[in-house]
Amino acid sequence: MQEIQVRRLLTFLAPTLIALAFLGLPVGLVHGFAPQAQEIDPDPQPRWWKGNLHTHSLWSDGNDFPEVISDWYRQNGYHFLAISDHNVLQQGAKWMDIESVQKRSHGQGMERYLQRFGKAWVETRGQPGSDKYQVRLKPLDEYRYLLERSGQFILIPAEEITDSAEGHPVHMNATNLDEVIKPLGGKTVREAMENNLRAVLEVEKAKGREILPHLNHPNFKYGITFEDLAAVMSERFFEVYNGHPGVNHLGNAKNPGVERIWDLANHLRVNKLGGSVLYGVGTDDSHEYFGKEGSRPGRGWVMVRSKFLTPEHLIRAMKAGDFYASSGTSLKDVHWDPTTKSLSVQIDPQEGVSYWTEYLVTTLDAQPEAIARVALATQDLSSSYTLKEGETIVRAVITSSIAPQDPVWDEQKQQAWTQPFTSSQ
């Protein structure tokens, strides 16, 4: 009886409450209608957010479920993740043979999936043991609600546009897509890069949506040269560090390492072609989440400085160059002063660890051996370098005295890479 009376009262008051709300007046006249406290800071300060923009799941050639992968990153201190499967977005209905899942995951995939998310979440069809026994791969728009937390962790839709030209792989990630972009190919590597990048930028413009394209692992099968990166001037981002052991980060006797490619490309872009600098991204490119072999998670990431943890704000910050790449070293601050042409770095140190900061500088008419020469090297936790007359590009690389938690090569050390800055910025 009392419940009926309350309902009648609410019905009677409803028009009044709606009118008050429309006028912007308080509506907390009845218990339960008082506005809830908001945990949104109206004036947040910029801060660093940790994220990975390149990884794979069972939707393409990864060996674990996207929920399990996302949960791993969330529990390991990441704030954002983009699972970038090959030529597909995690959308629509997709079922996979459980036999294939188990084969990829060394017999552990289903057990771990069930253990973490439970039988109520995991969907299967067919008879256990039959060749038609399948598990449903959940789309991003379904599983994200289990994992995302405002101001703590978000998931961003992404695709690795997987293409080739002239017998070489041409892979490009596009972060914050809402539709699949099919690889367009090209007669040359540069043409394939240009075609796919143009497709991404057209979607960005048509949708009014912030999208971040970046070129992946240029030394994978040594497919992309520094001349290619310099020539495609609309390409503004590439992977200066990728944690996959098969991407030839260090190069070989015939091919320069990825950092050297970065410096050569920027010299050509800025000093010879009059273009803008190429920014460097750090990623995992993880495929394997079981065992001790292969491309595992937690090896490379970006730290992005932004007021808000949203795809739009993160991407805008990266487009402004307000981020750095890392394989383990953390920075408190990176600051470029366009007035004094000074780059300053402040390291966030680990106890008992020493650091070595090198400022690499290029001049307008530098000979190849003088491109990205070390202009200053220091063990100070806070340091800076000011461009001198004739010097056009500066970046810093910070190397620690300890190895990463999961090194890719022998004697690898934790590092961080600032973005390059130019005298014209």
C-alpha cells in the first residue's frame, strides 16, 4: 500500500520535476532524486598516460582472447590499449573452432578464459570433442564494458592495415577507427604507404573523428627504407621501438637500425625536403601470451601527456608531439622551449638505477656520419640542450643501467625516446 502511494506521489510530481530540471533548478525534492556526486575533475592538470597501440588477438593471428589480453594490460599499469588485428575490427559475429584456439594457445586458452571470466560469460556451441565445437569471440563493443574505468583504463578500436608492395610488407596501424579500411596496395612501397595513409585521412575527415595512423616496424623483412619514410611526408608517425623479436630493431651489416632510420629520415625530411619531423612510437606488437617465446606483451609503449583519458585527447596530444616512447625508462617531464630552442628532460628514477642521457643533434648540411651526432651526454637526472647556430634537429634518448623485464635481445637496456624537435618549431 505504501509503495502504491509513493508511486502516485512521484507521478503527481513528475511534471514539476521536469520543469525544474529544464529551468536548471534543483530537483532533489524527493528522496532518490538528488543528483549524485560526480567524480569528474572540472579542471584537470595534464598528466602522463601509459598505452600500447599495437597488439593482436584471436581475431587475427594472436593466441589469446581480447578480454584476457585487455585485462592483462589493465592489471599491469596501462591506461589505454588498442588491439590492432590484421585487416579487421572486432565487430560483428565471429566464432572460432576451440581446437584451433587450443592449438594456438598451447592447450591453455580456454582454461584461462573460463577461469578469468567464468562460464556465464564464455559462449560455446556444438558438442565438446566434435570438430564443430566453437567459442564465440566477443566484439569490442561488448567486452569493453567489463574492463573500462573512467580515468583509469580505456580500450580504443584499431586495425593493422596489412599490405605489401614490391615483395615487401607495408603495415600501418590506424587507431580509433569505426570502420575497416581495406589495404589498397600500390606499385611501389611508397605508393602503398601513400594510398593507405590517404584512406585513413579521408575517413578521419569524413567522420570528424580523431584517428592516429602510424607506420609499423620498417625493418620487418627490411621492407621500408629511410628514403621511403622521408618521401611520404604526410606520414607523421612510425614505430621507433617495436617489442617483436622479428622486426630487426638493431639492423644488420647492410641495413641500419630503426633509430638510425629515424634520424636519416628526419634529416632528409626537414633539411632537404622542407617537411616536418617524423614522430617515434613505442609498441609491443604482441601475438603470444603463453610461454616464454615469441612476441610477448609489456615490452614497448607510449607515454602521452593529456588532461583527459579519451581517444580524442590522447591522439591530439600525440599529434602535437607531447609524448615519448619507452621500453622501461620513465620520465617526469619533457619540455621543448620554442623561444630558446631548448629541449629539457627530467628522469623519473628507479632506486639504485643510473641513467645516461644523450642529446642527438643534426645540422642543415650534415654529412651522413654527422647526422644525429651526440652533442651532449650526461648522467644528470635533469638536463637540457639548446640548439646552436646551424643545428636544426634535436632529440634525446635516455638509457638506464638495467635490462627490461622481458628483454628482446642480449644486453638490452631500458630506454626512453623523446620526440625530435626542430629550430623552426
